[in-house]
Amino acid sequence: MAKLCIALDTNLPQAYDLISSLRGYPIIFKVGYKLFLSHYRTITDKVKEEGFELFLDLKLHDIPNTVREGVSSAKDLGADYLTLHISSGRSAIREAVQIKGKIRLLGVTLLTSLEKEDMEELGMCLDKDEHVLRLAQLGLEEGLDGIVCSGRELPLLRERLGSSFLAVVPGIRLEGEEAQDQKRTVSLQEALSAGADILVMGRSILRSENPIKRVEEVLLILS
Ligand code: C5P
């Protein structure tokens, strides 16, 4: 069954509130820049102490030695999942995999906020699908546990790379919701039928009138 991962892109009080109110629910909590840079262990320990899996979304993107040190520190924090950009390169991924221990390392392919025009502007010359496929292939060859990608490219990855990797899909929007800064969004149903294992949802939950009810509705769809 696919899992829901809530992106805690919010302030500390709302994050605490959500974590406490959702105790016992089958959820992963994702800690990203906003909370991590301001609150570090306060937030990561809270997630772990309440019995949830910790998804540390720091999207490491650096030289091999620095990536290795970063993965090692994430291990000390008790992270269950950690993200890094596959575009850090083969050697950086190799170093990360060597040191990762039990952390599930997830490689970011192409951010869901980017589309064709952005890729051209950044000098990425391959077709979008080919670009994502190439990065995913490289990451899996080096032993990553999972791939972060849009649900739009996931069917191709499943077809070409099989089902042995964890597919993590952000950029999910419910019917009628604005995409905001995201561009390659999919619905919950689309993510599921594409073969997602972990569905990452932030603002759909955080900004809904009743976040707990929203989570329960999503869990019902996933069950
Ligand atoms: O609010 P929303 O649901 O758009 O949040 C998506 C979350 O997933 C954010 O925390 C963002 O950093 C993360 N993410 C993403 N696209 C990726 C990788 C991670 O949106 N490719």
C-alpha cells in the first residue's frame, strides 16, 4: 500500500500540532529547509519521539566528500529517508550509498516545479522523459533505494526500470486546487496508478481548513 508523507513546510507550532494530533496514523513526516534550518533536532527528535518515520528532505547537491559527510550526519539524526540530487554525479552517489547504513536514500531527478522552458533555460538539452530516465537509471545503478520524480514520468520509469525501487511522488494536487509554484503536478489517483510508493503532500494538507480531516480523506483513498 502506498504511504502518505506530509511535508512539514510550516512553522514549529503547526508542525507540533499536526505530529501530536496524528499520533498512530500510518504517516511519514518530511522535514525540509524551513524547519530544519531553524529548529534542527527539536523537530527531527519530535518526529521520531512520536513514533513516526523521519524523511529528511535536504536534497544534498555537492561534491562527493561533502555529500558523504552530510549522509553520515543525517544518520546520526535518525533519518529514515534522505534526499540527494542525482545530478551531484555518480561518485557523490557512490559515496552516499557507501555510508548510508539503514537510511533509504532517495535521488531527486527533475524538480516538479520545472518544465520544458526551464530546462532549456538551464541548458538541459535532453527531452524531459529522457532526462529523468537517465538520472533515475544512474541513481539506481549506484544503489539508491528510491527515486523522486513527478507522477508524469513515473509510468516510463516503472516500464523501463521495473518496480524494485521506491517511487516518491511530490507535486500532488487535489481536484480544483491551484498548482502554485509546482508545474508537473498529478492527482492522487494519477500518482497511485503510475505506481507511487510514497505520496508527498504539503500545502494541500497544511493549508486546508481541517488538516486532520484532509489527512483522513487521503488515507481512505490510499487504503
Ligand atoms: O506543498 P506541496 O505539496 O507542493 O509540497 C511538495 C513538497 O515536496 C515540498 O516540500 C517540496 O520541497 C518537495 N519536493 C517537490 N518536488 C521535488 C522534490 C521534493 O515538490 N522534486
